[in-house]
Amino acid sequence: MNSVSENTKKVTLWTRQDIRSLEDLKNNSLIRIKKKHLDEKFEEIADYIIELYNWFTSNASKIVPKPEGVEFPIWCSISEENMLRPTKDTVVYVLEVDESEVIYFDGMKWDYVLNHLYIPKDEKDREEYLKDIKRKGFKDAFSVMDDRIVHFYPEERKRIMDSWMRIFEIDVWDIFRVQANIWEIRSEMVKDILYYDY
């Protein structure tokens, strides 16, 4: 047996996926998230979400290399208490994953990314940032990345997008804030499957 795998720390993660993913697991021993899944899940806001997922994928792959053929990460919870519960059309996979394959991130900071906002280093940085953008004539933090004007402010756009890397900095290890991503679910990772209880 490989000594590296013997020494690798395992973590338990929970992820809710479309019930049709069971077929992928059965037929391919593998589940991966594809663009078509995001299009279906997010419908009219899919393009917006996919643009942000592309940013996440590009940067997360610098932390944990993305296997060839993977399009997007799989969102997971680090705690059973905070996991998304199964619904009629979904199942929850209980996974045991090598920690070296896990990309941890701050879910509260991810909300900043979803809203195209600057992620401050701390409270002082937040105050300085808000003063700076007001001085530059922006109404508030939301108006900086407004699609109608952001192309006039490439340095502000870069400043905001550079700050997004802070989602990978975990300031507080809290089951309600910290989330995890993995690139794929392999059959050997699946320890249990939770179904909707009718």
C-alpha cells in the first residue's frame, strides 16, 4: 500500500446533488459538474453565475490542481448540521475525501464575489476602501462594478477582483462560514447517500 495515502488526512464532506447524478456514479463511478448542470440549475442567471464560477475555478485550480476534463467544482458542506438537506429531486452524498483534494473557502466572502464587491482585509481596510470610492465619486460599494460604467474604471475592477482571492483565507473556522469544494466525486469517496424522506 502507498504510504502517502496511508498518511493522508481524511475529512467528511456533504454535498447535495441532482438525483440524476446517481446514474453518473453507477455508470462511470464518477460525478463531475458540467456547464449544462449550471445552466439548468440557475436558469436565467446562469451566465452571471458561470462567469463567477469560471473565476473561482481558475483560482481554485492554483490551490488544488484541477483534473483534466473537469469543468467546475462541486460545492460541499464541512458539517452535517449545516449541509443542504435532500429534496425530492436531490440526494446528499456523504463523502470521505483526502484533505489534500479539498479547497476550503469562506462562504461569507463568496457572497461578496457574487455581488461584485470588494473583500476588505479587515475593518480598517473596509473603512478606507469606502472612503476612497466615495472620494472617487461612487455612490456606494455596489455601484463600482456596475456593468454600465465599470469599463471606465479598469483599476477599480482589478482592485475588486484581486480582493476576491481573500475567499481562500479562512479567518474564522466556523461551520456556518467555511465551505469546501472538490473537483469530482469518485465512487470510493461515497460513504453514504441520503435520500429525501417522503
